[in-house]
Amino acid sequence: MKVVTVIGNRPQFVKAAAVSRRLRAAHDEVLVHTGQHYDDELSTVFIEELGIPRPEIELGLGGGSNTEQTARMLAALGPLLREHAPDAVLVYGDTNSTLAGGLAAAQATIPVAHVEAGMRSFDRRMPEELNRVLTDHLSSLLLAPSDTAVENLRREHVAGAVEQVGDVMVDVAMLIQPRARADDGAPARLGAPEGGFVLATAHRAGNVDDPARLRALVTLLRGVEGPVVLPLHPRTRARLEAEGLLDELARDVTITAPLGYLDFTALLVRSRAVLTDSGGVQKEAYLAGVPCVTMRDTTEWVETVDVGWNVLVDLDLDRARAALAAAPPPARPELYGDGEAGARVVASLAALVA
């Protein structure tokens, strides 16, 4: 079996760590990096830390609007798929790279397998929601991480085969968390007191592209009680600098450059809580047993809210303070599988093209 895998941003590099090595043990994989995230800290470092095979093809297509970026990816992926003629195309998550990889394959009548299928925030204002819905409806194989995702897909009557394989991020967490708990390098460098700081991330367009919401975000981060550590996404840094808010934020928040996955996880497992607008970080916090406060009014990881480990506060400072002050629930059920999702993905792919 020959598979072309299309990835392009931080979460997809991490997820590929659970699948690519298993896939290559018995099959032929061509890993294509679109370049959607071209900052070294958001791409190459994950190859080095997680043992992901270095991409055979790097397209370097970052930058521009969502429409422009997706169009460039489609233009590049069409000829690439004709050249390599894979049995299937594998895509992850909900990015422009996901949609472009899936659409280019579907138009070439190549089966598409979508890892993390069925996730829904039901907020069509988010580009990620459009990407994931469209990709699900053009996929031949929908690899869902949870029962909720399966129900979403069945309710939408998708055309492809739906399989609940668990979440590949559980596989990665089981691999990385023991190393992260033993590695205090990043917390020591930043002077982050164990269990005494909030780890924050912010990059969603809905929070950083609107100047009024960006200022509300800064007010929230500055208003949180106790130390806050913020690895700053390049997109967010650019918006803060453009609005003259970076220095104001830095007066009360410890700002660092983007971190590798191991360093980020080392901070995560030592934090008292996470404050984020990232879908992936919400789930990483849950898997690490760290309470999460989400700076959005919707989430695709609804199970984490249902069991009380995640609270949606949008950009409301009072609600964020209350959520951060609350004690975590006594139980943390296994929501996303047993750490063998990567093996199930490979087996399902092989069955698809058999």
C-alpha cells in the first residue's frame, strides 16, 4: 500500500508521530509538508523530538489568507498526486492543509482517510470548522476519536465508512508525558514555579485578528491571578505588535518564543491550569490531568466540558478567574482511547485499499 500523508502545522506533526512509523513498518508512505506553519519551532522541532520521519516533500506554501493558501496548496498537490499515484491520501485534523489534501485527492478519485473525523464546534465562523466538515464529507474513511464524533458523522449521513479508532494524541501523550515530567529544563529557564503558574496559548483568528477582541484578550491574560507563562505564537505576536499591545502584555505575563513539544509538555504537566483558545491544547491538558479554561464560547472537545475538566469563558475575565479558582473534578474518565489509535489507523487504511 502506498499512502501520501499531507501535514502542515504543529498538531499534525504531533499526530503523525503516532502513525507514520507504524505505517512505514509495512507500507510505503510519502510525507508531504505544505509549509502552512513554516516557523522552525512549529515544525522541524517536532520531527526531531518525536521521531517523525522527515517529509520527503516540502512545499513551502505558508502565508496569505486562508483562501489564497488553500488555492496554492491545491495547485501544488494536484500534480504531486498524479506523479505519486498513491492508493490513499491521509489527512489530519482541520487545517487548510487538511482540506487541500482531501480535496485534491477526492478530485483525483483517490480515497481519502481523515484522522480526527467528526469533531464539531458547530461554529461556522471558524475556518477550522469549515475545513473539518468539508473534509469529512469528501472522505472515504472517517477515523473518529470518540463516540461523540461518531454520532456527529452519523447525524450528518456522511458517505464514507466511519470507524471509532480512538485519539492518536493519547498515543503521543503516553510516549511523551513521562519524558516531560522528568525534564524540568523549560520550567527552570522560565522560572516557572511548579504547580503555581497558568500556562496560556492564544492564536485563534477570532481572538487575535479583531483589535477589540485582541485588547480583551490582553486584559484577560494580565488580569489572571498569579504567574502566567505564554509561549507566543508568531501570528499572535505580529497582531500584538501591530496594535502596540506587546509591551503592555509583557508587563504582567512571562512571554517566551514558541516551544518544542517536549518543552511545552514539561510546562503543561507542571502548571496549575491551562488558559487557551486552541483545540489541541484543550485535549493535551485533559490527557495531562490539568484543568483547562478555554477562551472561546464553543469547543469541538465537548467531552472535556461535560466531565468538568474544561470551562468555556470566551474572553470574560471574571468567568476566567472563577474557573481558574475552582477545584478540578475528582474523576478523569478515559474519553479518547487506550493509546493504540495509531495501530488502528494503519489497519483501517490497509483494509480500505485491500
